Amino acid sequence: MSTIEIRSAGDQDIQDLALVHVQAWQWAYRGLIPDVVLEGLDADQRARSWNQMLHQQMLPRPLVAVTSDSIVGFIHADTSRDNDADALTGEVTALYLVQKQVGGGAGYQLWEAALNQLRDSGHTALTVWVLETNQRGRAFYERMSMTLDGATKKHTMGSSLLTEVRYRSSLDAT
């Protein structure tokens, strides 16, 4: 197994972030969101989005997992965007891995690094939204001591109405 390095994303990582983002969506959400949406994902367009976000000084920057000089996953966490959250509630807004890294420890290492980043910035609670039908993702968050808090939100993607559920935990307990 390769050594995994966790570090902040830099401008040099934009194309790799985009590729991981697209590839992760295509394998992780297959059967959960419409295939037409997954097939329409474009790494160049995603790279333009990452470029814009990083050059607008996205802080904190995403953390990336690197093995053998390749980015194999990333996570982003910041203060929660939810209307019912206070300033001490953090949120993991994205956690994605290339498929071959699932179960290899990169997700856990990214998770721990993001939680440490949130703790260091004074956050005391954590939330994450996940598709209700995403059993793999939900199982991961439950292994990380997260529990459902009852909040849901719905949105349309392609022709599908999707429901997300929110998990929550104390940063002291994780």
C-alpha cells in the first residue's frame, strides 16, 4: 500500500482536483443520480470552477490525499452554510476519492485532517449532508461517529428529485 500524504491543495492541483471530482461522482453516484448527469460531467469545466474558487482565495483550501505524486482524493470543510447553524458549527462540504482508494485509508486520513482543521479554527460541532440513497457514504459517516439529526433537503438533478439527510456530531466526540 502506498504512503498517503495529506496537504492543502495548491494551484498546481487544479486539473487533478477536477479529474478526481468527476471520476468520483461517476463511480460513487452511479445508480443514485441520473446517468445523463454523470455522463455530462466535464473535467475541463470542473477545472475552470476549481480555478475560480482557488483564485478567489477559497479558505480554507481543500485538503488533498496524494500517493505516488497523484491526487487520489480531497475533502473540504468550513463553517456550516446551513441557516440553522451557529458560527461554531463546521461542515464537510465535499469528500471524494478515486474508486481504487476506497477502503485504503485515504478517506479516513482526509476526514481526520479536516476535523483537526475545524477544531483548530474553533469549531465545536460538525455536520455533513449526504444523499439519502448513498448507503456507502452514510455507512462511512456512521463509522465516524456521526448521527442523523433529522434535517433533510430536496433538490432536482436532471429529472430526479433527490433527498439529502444531515449527519451531526460534536467535534469533541469524534
